[in-house]
Amino acid sequence: MSDLSGELIDSRYQLIRQIANGGMASIYEALDTRLDRKVAVKIMHPHLAQDEAFVGRFIREAKAAAALTHPNIVAVQDQGWNQNGVPAVFIVMELIEGHTLRDYLNERGKFEVNDAINYLTPILSALAAAHNVGIVHRDIKPENILVSNEGRVKIADFGLARGELIGSTMTAESSIILGSVSYLSPEQVQRGVADSRSDVYAVGIVAYEMLIGEKPFLGDSPIQIAYMHVHEEIPALSSKRKDIPSNLSQLIQSATNRDPDKRPRTAGEFLKSLEKIQIELDPKTNQMKLELDLPVEPIREKARSKVKKTVREEPTEKSLEVEHSEKIEISRAKKRRPSKRVRRNRKVALLLAISLGVAGWWALVGPGSRVVVPSVIGGTVEEAMSAFKPLGITAVVAEKKFDEEIKNGAIIESVPAGGGRVDAGGQVKLIISKGPERYIVPPVAGLTPDAANAAIAKTPLKIGTPTEVFNSEVPQGYVISANPASGTKVKKDVEVSLVISKGAETVSLTSYVGKIGEQALNELTDAGFTVSSRYVFDETLLSGLVISQEPSGIESAPKGSKIILVISKGSQYVFIPNLFSIDETKAVKALQDLDLKVVVKKMGKKTIKKVTNVAPKVGSKVKRGSTVTITVG
């Protein structure tokens, strides 16, 4: 799929840069121009958008995640079809800046026990929320577990999810192909069915990989790995690593049991068991062990050398006699006159000798002695020098130019080209790639539009159409940002559009003095203000009414500005009620409802005791928080 960076999707989402690309879709960092915030936009590849099954799966992913509200699940914010411009089926999600759990596994090799539990807890918490509403993820793997730069763990990609809230799912066959075979439960492989226990199995495999540093089963093909998951038991953690607590090893072994009935029924049950183990361990430190597993270099077989044996035969008496007779015949032949055929053959041999001599001169010292230039396309200058040195020729960099295919510093072509010839001791000209032609978008934030456009005009970039948005931090008429963002490397002639501040958005401000405080809080917050409240006693206004509002006396204020409300807690004083002959529990509650402290003196042996005396006396005016003594009997 071609890079869609710079496109405006659904007249709202401005694609900034591509951040991931998979077999089904590409993910872009984008700007929601309506809400002025960054988001992630997942766009299905065009050739798959014609397949109803894939489009259905894509939409199910949006519905699955949108049906869930949990801090450890990537939130889906929108879904649709781009009607204008490039045809695209898309999902809009919150933008998570960070890495995948796979990146951490590749970096560290394996985790300390406490670290692994700290990662597993939010994973299981998120899945528990999904299981509670009947949604099964079905594709849990380290690549679908994100860790933000702030340390928040998020589960993504509900593309294989199934549940009542999102309708039917894909066939068993396609699920096995799309799911990651190393994390598929035996029942998914055998029967193509999955429930919450299948997610539990996958999390168990992820836990195994985090603690051991490798997957439980490795094979040459996905089919071989799937077969091992169905027919072999997952090794116990304690058999692979001695510092694993036995109760944790037993829990992971239970979660990865081939029999679904022997696993924790849901991620919630798995989480409860894990939390008990965490409490027992009571960690005081949280250290990360960094290890890096390097790939093993393949062993190459050495070529077998061929040995030729030479057998020397000793001359026999018979061979010596033959040789002697041959010498006699030769001497006799010399005395005879050669025939015409022999003389003709001698002339031919002489001509051949002369021809060979001329050819040898041409190849060794004549024009034919020029050196054949080896091909060095794609190599570096140093590699070309090494290839040319044994041939007695040199290289010189004649030109550097941009190239979209050949990386920076590599050779694009040589003059003469590979296979051509150059004089011995001659020179080969090299044309070197400067890599793809890219230019950095200049910094423009805080400049005036004229100054920003002047900075862009100094580069081979084009000035795009500016947009204006409200902004409470950047003064009106100044540049907030550029799209693509400043510092981004872009192709020549790409349009750079400025985002210009319209200043802080002002909204009307109503006075709520004397009105209900809850109403004031809700309406001011909905209007876009940041509202804080303070509660004090007041002898004139009833509890819950607004005493004062800051700022006051103005008709409008910038959106997002701070409003302070002072709300009445009612009178500071209360009157002692008549509690005589009332049950003890009711009397105590009545006094506590008036914010009074209660001391109870009990008299007599009656089971149900009633108030016989109150101090201070009934009708007395006292401050809230005062102590009232009641006698019951």
C-alpha cells in the first residue's frame, strides 16, 4: 500500500506519518482537525477493502474495542469510510506513543518475577473487563500488548474478537491463519472454537515467555508448533528457572493446561490468583534485568577439495626396447625428404604460431591489456577501492545525487560500468547516492504567518492552505504548528500547511450566586471552564447554594479559564431536637445527621432502650461538631 501521509481522511483526520504497516492495514499518526488532538488512524489496504469478510473483521475490531471502556484497552474513537479523496476503510484510535511488549522481550530476554507480575496485572485486568461483557480477544500476543512512554500497558487489536456485543466472528480456518500459532490454545487449533479460557491460555504463554525468555515450543513450521501445543504439556516454569516461586509456577501451569476445564475460567479469576501471589511476595524493589539474545550464526559446510593422485610407472625392459626402436625410426625419417602434406602442415603450424604471438602481444602489452571493471553497484566507496586495488586501478567520487531506491553512501553507477574496460593504472568514476531526497520541515511555532511562510520558502517545499483554530496558549495571529510537523523529513514539493491561532475562545459567563451549586458546576464545566469549588458555613443561604463566584461582574471569559465557586454548607448552628422516648439508634442517627457528636449513657437492663434525658437541653442552639450526651434506659 502506498504511503498516504499528508492525506485528509473523512474531511477531518490529517495523516502525518506512517508508524506501522501490517498484512491487513497500515497505521498512521494523525491530527484530528476538529478536536485539535493527535490520534492513530488504522487504514485497511485497498485490495482487502473489496473483500467483505476482511471489511467485516475490520469493523468488528472497532466495535469490540468501542464496547469496552478500560484504562488498559486502546480506545476506539471513530470508524468509517473515506468519501472524499483516497478510498479507505478506517478506524480512529487513541495514539499510544511507546513500544510493544515484544520490543521489551527482545531487549531484556526475560523479566524478573516482580516485573513480570507488574506487566501481567494490567493485561489480565483489561481482559477481565472484556470477559465480563462476553468479549473474547482470541489473539493475545506480545505484539498486541503496548507499553506507553508513561508506562501504561494497553491491549490492542481486537480484530479476531468474538462476543454477543459485536456479532459473529470469522471461520475456524481463517482464525488459525490470522492468529499467532505460538499463542493459540489447543481447542482453537483442533476445533476452531475459543472462549475466555483461550485468552487465559494465551496470557499463560506470554507469562512463560516473559519469565523464561523464550516460547515453550519452537519448531521449523507453524504446523509443527501447533501440533506440540495440542499434544505436549507446557514445561513447568520451575523446571526452567530455579528462582520462580512454586505457587507462581503452578498458576502458569494451570493457565496453560491443555484441558480448558482445568484452567482459570476467566481472566478475572487468573488475576485474583496472581494478586494473592503478589501479596505473598511483597516486593520492595522493582529491578529490570536486561539481556539480549543474539541469533546463532549458521554453520556452513566447508567445500570438499578434490585431490588428484598421480601414479608414476617405472619403465619396463619392453618399453625401453620400443623407445629405442622409435628413436631409430625417427633418425631414419629425418634423412628422408618430407612429403607435400607434411610441408603444408608445417606452413599451417607456422601461421598459427604467428597468430598466437600477435594475440599474446595484444592481450599482454597491446590494447587488449586494458582491465575489466568489476560491478560495484550498491556497494560503498571503501568496498569499491578494495575490489579495484588488486586490479591496479583506482576510484574517484565524481558525483553525489539523490536516489529513492539506493541508500545513502551506496554506489549508484560507475563510469565505465561493470564489465567495461579501463587502462591499467586507470581510474573509475563513481556516482554515489545521497539517499532519498528529503527535506526537514522548518520550525515555525510562535512565528507570524509571514515569517513562517518565508522559512518554508527557503526550502524546496510548497506552502499549503492555512487553517485557524482556537488556542488559549498561543496569541491570536501566530503559528501554532505545521502540518506535516516541524522536524519531519518529507519529499520535495510537499505542501506544508500552517495551523494559526485564533486566540482563546471566549464564552459567555453567567452569575450563579444564589443558585444551586451542583447546577453551576455542571453548566460551567459544559461551557468549557475549569471549575473548582470551596464549601463554607453561611447563616443566610441554605446548604448547596452559591455564595460567591470568581471572577464576577464580567459577561464572558476565555474558554478553559478557571472559575472558583464558594458554596454554602448551611448554618454553622443547629438546634437540639426533642428525642425523649425515641429508640437509642434513631436518636443517635438524628443527632449525627445534624453533624453532632453523640455520647450515650445507658441505664437499667431493658433490651430496647429509649432516651430519658438530653444534654444540652432540647431547643438549645449549638455549633455543628458539638458533643451531645443522651441518657437511655
